[in-house]
Amino acid sequence: MISFRDHLRILDANEDLLTVTEHVHWDEETAAVAVEALKHDCKGLRFTSTSGEVDLASGIYAGHAQISSRTHQPWRRLKKALDREGDDYVQLLEAVSRRNTRAPDHIVLEEPAATIKSSSNPASLGLPTVEPNGRQLITLGLIAVEHEGMTSWAPVRGAIHRRSQLRLSVPQPFIEWCGDNRQASISLGIAAAPLVTALQGWTLDRTTSAVPKLAAALGETAVVDIDGRTVPADAEVRLDGSIIDVNDGVSGPVAVWERGCETVGVTVEVEAIATREDPVVPFIPLGAPLTDDLHLTALVEAAELYRRINGYWGVSPVSWIRLPVEGRLGICLVSSEILYSGFEWQLANVLFSFSDFFDKVLILDEHTEPDDLARALDDMWVKAHPSNDWIFSDPNAPAASIPRYRRDGQTGSRLYINATWDPQWDEEYIAPRVTFQNSYPEDVRELSLEKWSDLNLEEKSDD
């Protein structure tokens, strides 16, 4: 498995990491710089001078928006982080959808990365704030709790409270599963695989009985035993303590994953902090566009829908599913074979029933490429007639959890757009796609290729 520190090295080697050596204070300044970098499709950032014990990083799992550049793949950094470098989007989707988790007794415990015991004051770490008078943020981390001999991981978002406490938002089913056990570890600066596992285990399954109680992760995750809890061995920072209070919620800007599940607030009394030598902690400027949690949640939710849809009818008609980060996950793109007339209506309804993230579904032909957002949007206007193929539901659908334009809790309409060819049409009625191969005679193509070759231009890969 690729650790978080290894991932930083890979980004740096690929010239996809910008090291900021100038002094940038953790109080609002790092978040402001991170937001601007995300807006302008910048490289990942690492801040090496922030007045705290840890270095900070941002945009490590984020990627370029295809709205600004059609050649970029927004998931390219996630591919590297999950050790799926050579995979295309569909292979990445399939790998995540398999949910390769392992029970604790199948995991080989390893020695923890070299740690330095520090004080129990988490404020000394120098974690960032994102708003005036805001608290230092806890983002891109997970909480580990042991219950009846089994450890489970869940995503967390929160802030440092008072001197030695953390106020954290966690999935409600996770706290219900924990029972009376209140000893916990919060790990920061961890690999992408444990983050994906935590999201899959507690934010996708909406009922307690369906939650997989596993302490494993995608790939070969190294773990270590801490007082009976298995936690990621290569975490940059680990805060050990106990849950002293459970209440309704945590204030402040929320992470994307929180909108897809019920959450509760917990207060953790930090008793000990362990850090690696020269620790680096990633953070999210919550509420900004194209953030790391947006990319992680988009991949995890798309993979879960892909897994469930392709097993729903006993066949696998769907080529891929994508929740574009450019649309803030408010729209779902699905490329599928249309099995029969009316299948697109059933497909859209099943997607709406499986996820409350989005209120728009765009159905595309099965041969549409997932990394060509422009083509998908073109098909929405060219193939789908607004009168016949843009289908709005009655205005009594529950409000989707992700879109920001409806926050009053009222019902509204859902929309699916059928941008596919009618399966009842004969092929002779379907216009062929215009390509270089079928638009010009062979002699013209050969001459054009020769002249293009003479220019000695090299194709620049996104990776």
C-alpha cells in the first residue's frame, strides 16, 4: 500500500507537488492559499513553515476540473494514492466497488512508524483554521474504536476544543455500534486506502444492521495495535484518548461525506499524542470547490452505485457511473446499455432510490468515455430533446442532500435526461459519429498524418 508520505514523494517526483517554503501561518492563511490553489487547478501544496509542530498539505487527493481543461482526469491523484496508476477510470471504479476489506484476525500487525510522544495539547500541532475566530480543524482523518474484540474505522470532521479536547462529527451508526466502549484513537496523515474504507463502511449503508464491522482497508494496509485497537501504522499523527460526551452535532463548515449520512457530535479527551519525525498532515479548506473530500466521496459513492446497479437486474448493463466533482456531486452520469424501451426510466429511478446525493441523472450511451465530460454535455444537448427526453418528476421528491440551491427541507422535482439512441431504432437511422477515419478518404488521411509527423510534436500525457 502507498502511505501518505509515499504519495507525497510520488507527487513531488511527478512535478505535481508545490512546496511552499515561505512562512504561512496556520491561522486562516494556509486555508486561503489552499482555496486559491484549488480554484486555479494548482499542484498539490505542502507548507513547510506554519508555526506549528506539523507541516500541512492540501489538494493531495484533488485534481483538475475538466471544465477548465478537457485533457485532465480529476481522479489522477487518487489513482496514484490507491496504487492504481495504470488503471483507467472503469478499472479504478471496479477496484473500489469490490470493497476488499478483511477481518482483523486476517491482518498482520506491524511495528508502528517511528513516533515521538508529545504533550496532550493538540493545539500545539498547528492544525489550520478556515474562518475568523475559528477553531483548528480536524479533517481527512479517521477514528478507531474497539468493540467486542473488533475494531472499526469511521471518518471524522471537527476541531480542537479547549486545550485537550476534540469536538468531532462522526456517522451516527458508528457511535451506536461502539456501545459503552469509549477508548478511541484519531489518526491524521493517513493513506487514501483507509480513508476509502472508513467512508465505505459507515457513510454508504444507511442502517446500523448493514454496517460492515471491519477494521481493514483497500489493498495491503499496515496496522498496529494500540491498547486493543488496530490503527494505521504509518499515520503521521495519532491522538489517543476517550470519548467523554455524545451530543447532537458539531458546528462549523461540514465535509461532503456528512451530507450523505446521519451524524452525531462526540467530544474526545486527548490523553496522548504520537507523531512521526517531521510529520505532515493534510487538511481540507471546507466549503471550497474541488476539495479532497469531494473527490474521495465522488469516487466512493460512484463505486457503490456501480456495484449495486450492476447486480440489480441479474445482468451488468452499466459501463460506468460518475458523479462529476465539477458539478459538486449534484448530477450523476451513467453510461449504460439500454436493454429495452423504457429501461432508461427504470435506471434513473433505481439510481435515485440508491442515493440521495443528487437530483439529476444524465444517461449516456454505453460507448461514451468517462474521461470526456465535454462529450457527455454535448450529448445532453444534441441527443436529448428538451420536450421528450428531459423528464421531470412530480414536485414531491425529497430534497437531495448535496445541491446547495435547496436548503429549506421542502420537496421538489427530480430530473433525468435520456441522451441515448432509442434501442428500437435501426442502425441506418442512427447518425454515425464524425471521426477522422470516416470523414476523409484514405489518401487524404495518409498525407495529413505525414505532415503532422513532420512537425515533431510530442503528445503530453495528463499523468
